[in-house]
Amino acid sequence: RSVFEIRAYLFAVCVIPDEQSAKARAGGFLRRSLLGVFNPEAITDRYSQRHQAGRALAAGIEETVRVALKKTGLDPRRLHHGQITALLRYYLNPDDHAPVLSSINAHAIEDLPAFDISKEWRYLKIGGTYVRAVTMRRIPDETFPAMIQALTALRHPLWMSVRFSKIPKGKELSRVKIRRNLAEALNLEKNHNLKADVAVQEALELERELIVGDEQIFLGEWVLILGELSPAQLELTTREVKMAFSALSGAEGLSETAANLQLWLSALPGSGTGAGDYRFHRMLTRNLADLLPVFLPYRGRGNPAVLFETREQTVCRYDPFRADLPNYNALVFGASGGGKSFLVQNLCMQLLSTYPDAKLIFIDKGGSYSRFAQIFGGSAIQVSGERDCAINPLDVEPFEEKKAYLQAVIGEMVREEGR
């Protein structure tokens, strides 16, 4: 059974205009994409100054994001050049079982793809893996925080590429005003146009938010890269992903065909542009924030004394004896037959492997832990009035404080049913 490790990478990309685009296109899609990410030296001296300015801007964005993430309690780490190259190698070779973020010869970029790429109508075949892109064709009708979890919780290994860029506010305001003027012109006709009236109100509200509020307009694109070992399994996974898109308040996923190669290249880690730049949607800051996968499944705290599997098939560690806990008490509750005893036995079994000298004492009414105790060399003592071991509630030391206790016990023993 597969257990996934979800990793999130954030790249700040500054696009540098390339007047030699025709010559770059002649080098092929893959070579052009790789050189654009990893070979800034290929840019002519004419654009070196612009390149340095772009690097400074990207570094500023990186520092701003790093500080913001640290304020939320996260610990972002910067990938060095060799690690980015290793990440690219893992993306380009889906037959590899796990990413190894170690240093790789950064100069052999052309050698990163280890398998032939075959382009079919419905998918790509890279080595022995069938690859397809699924994009967001229609955005949700409304958004709420963390709603993207419907996609991140899928139990399939996939790459999710979310690219977004901010549109200059002045340019977008001009566009909104033109749209409002067109809608108002339709409303001047003899027959009142209800759709035009709604469009006018929406445009006015958007103008107000852009001028008065802190909202910005962004272009966002969501691309999911799927990889399976057979076309049949790829179809099943695609269907499940499209259903997950439908769960996003009316969003719609699109199973790509002819654009698979362009979208696969545009989703390269660290690639800010690509040939597949036609799946972008306009949205406000608050809506974009709800659709960013900037959260991960809980990974636990402390030493991995106990390991659990989350619903996203990731590993979560648990240490009930962490030093920062105020006390070591715990409560497990649930419906009858819900698995409380199974959970506690699993917890104790893993704790025994970490603390082999620990002593476990169970006080159990139903006998659920008798077999567990015997397996680990313990013993189960049956406490009953008909057994050798019994509890006599009246056998207490004659303290004055025990009178109320004895009165309550005797009253419970002699009372009639229902009284």
C-alpha cells in the first residue's frame, strides 16, 4: 500500500522578453523550457541588465513570502540549484519511484529526460507511464477557505501546478469600465435587458472593490498532471479527478487531449511560462487565496513514537509524552464498535516498540485487552465475586472521611430498582 508525502514548492518567476523567440522555438519545446529556467547565461548581453533586475525582483518576492510563511509557524527552506535540477529530473521521468533531492550535474540539462516521450491524442507516454493533464475549465461559483482540499486529498500520486500573476490595476479598471459601458448601452434599448442590468451592477461592485478596497485581479491556472501505468487506470483516475473538480462549488475539470504536451511542459517546476498559457481565469485576491494549496496534512509533533496514516495517505507522528505537553492524560471516545479498543491497542503496540521497558495496566470491563496482554507476555486478571480475585468495597481503613463513601455504597446496594 502506498503512503504519500505531500510537498509544496513555490517559485517566483520574472519573465524576460526574448527577441530571439523564433530561434528559441527552433530548438524545440522541451529544450527551450529547460534553458529558460536553468540557463540564464544563454541570454545575450543586451538583456543582462534586465536579467539582473528580474533576479532582484524575484529575490524580493522570495523574501516577502518567506517572512509571511514564518509568521504562520511554517519553516520554508530554499532549494539550491542541484535540488531544483533533481526535482526536474523526477518530473521528467515519472517511472522513478521517489524524488531524490540531491545534487545532480547541473550542466547536463539536456540529459535530464531519461525516457522517450510519445505524444498520443489523449495522453503522453513517457517511458512506461501514461501521462495526462486535467485543467480547471470553469471556476467555482463561490469560494471558501481550504476548498482546494477536494483535490489535494485525492489518493493518487499527481503534480498540481498552480500559476498566477497579478494584472495591473489600472489596466483591469479600464477593462471593467468598457464592459460596464457596453452593458449600459444594451439597457438603453426599448426592451429592458435583465442580463445587462445584472452585468452593470456586477461591474460597478467590482470597480468599487478595486478602487476603495485592497482587492487585486489575478490570472490563475490550475493544471493537474496525472500518471498511471495503463490507459484504463488513467481513465479511472481522470474520472475521479473531474468529480473532485465538480465538488468545488460548481467548478468543472477538463480532460486535455491535443494540449497535453504544452500543458505538461508549462507545469515544469520553476517554469513561469509555456505554450499552454490559455487555461487562465481572472479572479479576485480573496478567491485566489481560497484555491491555493498552501496547506498540508497535519504531520504531528515530537518524536515519531507512534505513526498514523492520514486520510490523504500521508504519515503523521504522535508522541503522547512530549516535553511540551501540560500533562500526559488522553481521552478516546466514540460510538460502540467505532474502533476505540483497536486504536488504543495500536497505540500501545507502537509505544512498546519505542519504550520496551514501559508497563501497561488496563482496567477493562469487557475483556477487550485480554488477548493483547497475553500476546505481549502479560496476564489478564478476572475480577468478580465468583472468582479468586474480587473487590470488597467495605474493606477500607476506618477513617472518618470514609463514612460518606460507605453510606453511598451501601445505599446503592440496598436500594430498590427505579428508586
